Amino acid sequence: MSAPAPVDTARQRRHLRAAVAQRLLANAPEAAAALDWDLLGQAPVWLALGDAALAAFERQVGAVLCAPAMRLWIDGRRLAAARAAVGDPFMQALLAQPDLPALDPGMSSALRLDAPEHVGALLQSAGAAVLLASLTPGLLHAAAARVLSPALTLALQPSRAQALIARARQLAMDVAP
């Protein structure tokens, strides 16, 4: 699993716009119709990922969010499920990182990861909620919400969400083969 690469050149920005437009046309055509090329150019790189890559990145971002709680797990089945969801190298790198601030109690209860069979889905949903929280309200946010459809809504400041995404991206790049 690799992290989305940053967009540096004009060619990459055009490719990003086209990829985001394709994703939105396929998943949320009415939302896509409301966006112009300037808004598409402001889209985050992760919105242009293919379905499998986006799902993997969502799980990685969710794991970064849930890392303080996961460090406390002693249940080998839950840990194995998390490793399967994000990949063993990513999980090892994540658990080796210093702790982020603990989640507030309301968020912690929404992110309970008790059953091993639900770990992957909850990490993905939490990651999708973080990705969505990173966008400011507006047309692009509304379009992304149609694509991501997170089962959770998290009260995160966009800056905190962006920091979690950046940490997940960096960890994924660090462990990429």
C-alpha cells in the first residue's frame, strides 16, 4: 500500500483534475456537475486514487487516528486484524511512533474496536471521516462526502485531520518497498 504522491507539476495537476472528475462522475454525477476546473484543482490527491488504493489509505488514516487506543490492545486477534487491514510494515511503523494526543471521550466511544472482525471496516470508516473532516465545507466537501460516505462523523478541526493524513502519508512512504 502506498501513499498518494504530492502534485508538483502543471501536468500532474491536470491529471489530478481529470482523475477527480472521473471519480466524481462515476460516483456522484450530480455533485460533479457543480464543480469547475478550479475546484477540481483544489481537490486533495487522495480523491483521485482508485477504489482499492483509496480504501487502503482510508484504513491507514483510520489507524493513525486510533493508534493511541490500539497501543493499549492486548488482544492478539484485534492486533492481527489491524495488521491485515493496514499491512504489517505500516502497523509496525505506526506503533513505533510517539503517541498523538488521546482522543476525546466522545470520539473514543464512537471508535470502539472490540470485535476483531470489525477492525478493518472501522479503521476504513474512521479514515474516511478524517479525510472528509480535512476539507472545508463547500462544493468539494459535498462531492467528497458522496464518494467517501463514511459511517462515522467525527468532530475534528480540518487542521488536525490534515495532520493525521500527513502522518499516514509519511508512514506509508516510509514503509513502501
